[in-house]
Amino acid sequence: MSTMLKKLFRRKKKIYPNRFLKHYYSNQKKVLKERKSKYDNKRKKGICVRCDRQAIKGIVLCEYHKKQRDKYNKKARNG
Ligand SMILES: [Zn+2]
């Protein structure tokens, strides 16, 4: 981990207007990356991306969340 950080620092030195913005940007990047990798992992394993149940084949949602989504879509169409 520390070797990776050292490499990152050596490669590119970003300049931020202040340390608060620096903190914000570095964390935002980390959070987005983590969120995406979690989603990808679940999708690959066939687990619903909204909970930890088994997803239906071909989609990223389980039976329950598929129904929730369908209900929501129906409501949106019919008003
Ligand atoms: Zn689910």
C-alpha cells in the first residue's frame, strides 16, 4: 500500500488551492472508485446490486428489487 502511494506521488504532483479541496477531491475519487468496484463485483457474481440476494440471470437485480423497479416504472408510465 505505501509503495503504491509513493509511486502515485512520484508520478504526479497535483496542486490544490487549499488542503480542504485536496481532501475533498482525493476522497471523492476514492469513494467513486470503491462504489464502482463493489457494483462490478456484485454484477460479476450474480448478486443483486441493491441487496445481497441472488440476482435474476441477465439483470443486476434480485426478484424483490426487480418487482420494486417494475412497480416504479409502471407508476411512472401511468401517472
Ligand atoms: Zn435485491
